[in-house]
Amino acid sequence: MNLSHILIIFLRVFAINWLLVGFFRLFVSIPMLTSNWLSVFYLAGPGVYFLAALLAWIFAVKIAKVLIGRADCDVQMAKEITPAMLFSTAFLGIGLYFFLTYLGGSLNWLHYLAITQAGHDLMNTAVDEDSNFYSLTSSLIPCLAGLALAACSPKLGRKLARATESQLSNPSE
């Protein structure tokens, strides 16, 4: 496997990470939109993540060629390691990171909402139910998305490895 192939894999994994962060921030930003035209700026953060993801994905091959250039060499790895394995491992890592990072907050909010819905508000606080739902979803959505990404990592890794290999074998891009 060439050094440029490894760099392309890492760039595309970061692109997927930025895409996921953009979606998470989009879900958080949508409830903040109001009739005031300035509230559109809440979408600027997710937009930057989407743009960075798109550019990193599209230009991964060109960036690798520029950064590695003529110094591209064959990296000696164990024969068993393939690009699909690298992609799968990266997806598993990102998925577990999001799942484990947001699991505690999700469980905490689910527990809190279960107590308040049962009429046993132990904290006796006047917290708006919309903010509870907002806080729950801002933890629960990344948690579940991370779990789904980790669970689908082998399949996604194989698909992206095939797509990357076909793009690398096509010199017109």
C-alpha cells in the first residue's frame, strides 16, 4: 500500500467526521431559527463543517499527490492489512468515540425525563420541557449515530475502500 493511499484514507475519514459533526450541529441549530433573518447565522457553523467535509473528500487524492509527491513509496505492512480494514477501523473508532462520549449525557437526560414524567421532580426546578427535549436530543442523536457508525463499520469500510481504489485507478480525476 502506498503512502498516498494511507493519507487519502485518513483525509476521507476526517471528512466523514466533519460531516457527522456538521449534522449534529445542524440538529442543534435548527430549533434556534426564528423569523429574524440574523438567526440564519446559526447555520454557519454546520455549513463550515459540511464545506470542509466536501472539500476534503473531493480533493483527497489531489491533496495526497501534492503532499506526498514524488516521495510516494510502498509502505510495508503486514499482508493482512487492507484499505478496507483501515477504513473499518477508523469508522469503528469514530463511532465508538461519539457513542461513548454522548452515552453518559443521554442516559442522564433519559433518567431525568423519566423521573419528571412520573411526577417525581426530585430537583424541584422549573426547567422548560422544550429545553429538556433539546438537551436530550443534543446528546442522544450523536450517541445513536456513533452506535450506528460503529455497527456498520465493516460494511462502510469495504464500500469506501472499493470507491477509493476505483478512483485511484482512474487517472482522469
